[in-house]
Amino acid sequence: MAPTWYEIRIRETLEPEWTEWFEGMDLRREEGGGTLLSGPVADQAALHGLLLRIRNLNLTLLSVNPAARQQQKEKEL
């Protein structure tokens, strides 16, 4: 099964150094504050692992959305 691309938004702003801690997800600061984590997630267990990390850091989860990788690339342009 191919990984699913996810976009996870949190209220807090994270520095790029957190990329490794979030299993290589792309971290991008959003206009007006917050951070968008995006990238492929292997399966539901991996997704739950990411969400646990967010919870353990006491970060505010705003949204979790599956997205086509192509949609993500278009947003970056």
C-alpha cells in the first residue's frame, strides 16, 4: 500500500530543526502564525505516532487532512 500524503496544521510555530523529530515531514510556517506539517505517512499507525508526538509536546492540533501530493505541490507554487 502506498503512503498517504497528509497535511497537519498546528497553532504553534516550529523551527525547521523539528523535521527529523516528525519523521521527515516538511515543516512550513504559515502566514499569521502556526505550522503546516506535510508529507507521506506510511499507514494509520504512523499517523497516530505523529499525533502522539504533537500531543506529547502540548501543541495545539488544528487539522489533519489527507491530500494528494500533486495538490500539495500546486500550493507551493
